[in-house]
Amino acid sequence: MKRKTVLTLALIVLCVRSFSQDADEILKKVDERRAVGSSFSFTLKVDDYSKGILSDSAVMNGHAKGMDKTMVQYEEPANMKGKKLLMVRDEMFIFVPKTQRPVRLTPSQRLMGQASNGDVMNVRFQSDYKPELTGDETIETQNGRKNCLILTLTAKRRGSTYNRIVLWVEKETCFPVKADCYALSGKLLKTIEYSLIKEFEGKKIVSKATICDKVTRDTYTVIEFLDMQTDDTPDSYFNKEYLLRMH
């Protein structure tokens, strides 16, 4: 009887490890379908809508490296040109031209706006979230029915943009389909729908995300990558002092 119990426990442990490994592998593939490589430069457009009408628009150039380094600089509109955001691990800074130093953003400031600073800067799920495979579902999208796996992503650290994300991933391709993003309180903050597969450097990338604000009704944001290229940006690029030298 004791031997049978030990074997049963061993099988349970193996199953848990297998599901964990599967979830990690799926999330890794999702991230691979959101970027052309581990180090890359990009141009993205951010359009804010209120009640279906375009209210604000911005174009940014940026660089990302590894799991936890991202920097973007506003190119448009003219009154935002030169503004920069830097994220390294848990810390995020904003730099505005004509100021003396970058300002560190608090977790609440990262969530400000329809497309939060965290939404713009988050190019890797793996760095911030631990995944668990929690089910599957067939859902309707603007591109038809999708057979999806469901991952529940739990924040690894306090600096993560959201405390929890429920992510639907297409079974056949591992492209992200949609996500529900939650606060620490459990409140649903935003939903994200992924669409528009583009080819950059011969690799298919999901290039558009429509982010619906569930706190401020009738508002949503569309973030779209216009260009993406592999590069080898030096680590020295991702520091506060470099932001000061750039202006």
C-alpha cells in the first residue's frame, strides 16, 4: 500500500512538472512570435480612440534587448518628440526634453493612459510572468474561430505591469490571440486582442494589439509595429545617463 502511494505521488509530481514545462515552452513560443530576435530595433504607432473617434496618435522608435531591457523615443507628434521611456528589469524611467534628469515611474504611473507605459514597453511575457496551462477553448475572433490553449500568467515581481494575465494562444501556431489583464485586487483592467500577422526579416510576427480599457469605458488603443529589425544594441544604451546624452 505504501509503495503504491509513493508511486502515485511520483506520477503526480511528474505530471505537474510536465504541465509546467509545457506552459513555459508555449510562452517561449508566444514571445518568439512577438519579436524577430533577442535584440532588435522597431518602429511602432500608438492610436488612442474614444467612442470610436481617434483622439491621439504617436509614433515611436525603440530598441529591445534580452528579456528585460527596452527603450523607446517619441518621434511624433511634435509636442512629444524627444520624450523617452527606459525599462530595465523592475525599473522604468521617463525622460522629457529640457529636464535635468530622468524620473522613475511608480507602478501606478506605469498603468496611466489607455495604452499604459507598461503596455508599450512589454515585449516579453517570459521576463515578468510565470505561466500555468489552465485549459483550452474555441473562441470567435475578427479572423474567425480559433482553437486556443489558455495560459494563466502570474507576475514574478512587483514591477510587472499587471498582477495576472489570462492569455489565449492559438494551438496550431502559438500566436497570441487575446488576453485579460488583472490588478492585484482581481479587477479586470484591460483586454487585449492580437491581430495582423506581418513578415519582418522573413519571420512572421503578430504586429497589432487592440487594448480595451475596462475602467474607462468606450476607450481603446491600437498599438502596431510598423517595422522591426534585428540589431546588436550595446548594453550601455539602456541606462539613464545615455538618455541624457541623447538629447
